[in-house]
Amino acid sequence: MQALEPNTLASFHQFVGQQLASEAAANMSPELALALWRERENVLAAIREGLADVEAGRTYPAEDVIRDLRAELHQR
């Protein structure tokens, strides 16, 4: 198993505490808790990356994306 970094371990500890305080803990194995936490961390990382892109101006207007998708679909 991959070792967790100290700040990551603290995040996992907090997550497990939240899970234990909920009804979800009754049916949760340690493996499931770890898998759910990793999924949560991946989602949060993707959100942070997206927000950083917005702040840095690395965005593409939705209207342009829709137009490009429509053009691509009509070419098929």
C-alpha cells in the first residue's frame, strides 16, 4: 500500500472521523473508507485545478465549446 504524506494523513483522519460519525460507518470497511477518501481527494484536486485555470484565464467559453461540438458531430 502507498504511504500517505503527513498532511494527507491528517485529511484522511478527518474524513474517517466524519464517516464514523455518520450512519455510513455501519457498513464500511477500512478498504472502502480509503477508496472513498481517495475518490474524494481526486475530485477536490480536479476542482482546485479548474479554479486555478479560471483564475489564470485558461478558459474556453461554453458557447465556443458547444459550437465546436455541434460542428464535430455534424461532420460524422
